[in-house]
Amino acid sequence: MKKKTVEKLNKVIDVAGDLIPKESKEQSPSVGINTFDLTSDYNYSREQYHNLIDKGNEALEELMSVAKESESPRAFEVTAQLLRTISDTTKELLQLQKIKKEVEKETKDPRTVNNSLFIGSTKELQDLLNKK
């Protein structure tokens, strides 16, 4: 905010001085990845996807028999929608596995690589190493 705006707000609110000290710096909290929670959540999600796919397949069989008997275009349309939904759920199951692998890779592989660079001649480097 501009200083004039702060002064105007202070007059309206009847406050003297700054409300927030300028030296205060907010630090973002560090977020750690709990691998136990990750594994349990992954297992739960995977189990739910499997249950959804199994129930979808059971419903699909029933719906296909209804659609064949009634020969209704709407019944076939609903059957096609259910097929698409089961297919999408299967893709989401694979996507879940991909995401888990990415998260595990992030927790295992450090991304920071520090390279030291010496600028100087070889003689100066040897002299520096011989001193140590």
C-alpha cells in the first residue's frame, strides 16, 4: 500500500502508527511429505477405484441385458455412458499410480546439486591443495 493510503486509513480507523511492523517477514511453513500417509492414502484410493470399476462392471452387465430386452435407444445411450465412465475410472487408476511414483521420486532424489568452480591456474590450485 502507498503511504498516503495507510495514513488515510489510520485517520478513518483512528489508529496511530503502522499496524504491521515493516521488519516482520512471514516465513512459509515447511511442508514435509509423510510417506506413511502417502502410502495409506494411495492404498485407500486404489482400493476405491477397484471397487468402483468392479461395481461399474456389474452394473454394465445388468444394463446391457436391460438394453437388449427393451431395445430402447435411451438404454443403449446410458450403457455407452457407463462404459465411458468405467474407462475414465480405469485411466484415473493408472494416473494415480503415476502421481505416486512422481511424489516418491521427489522425496528420494535431491534436486540441488552444488558444483564448485576454481578460477585460476593449475599451479595456484596445486598450491592451495598443498597448503591443506
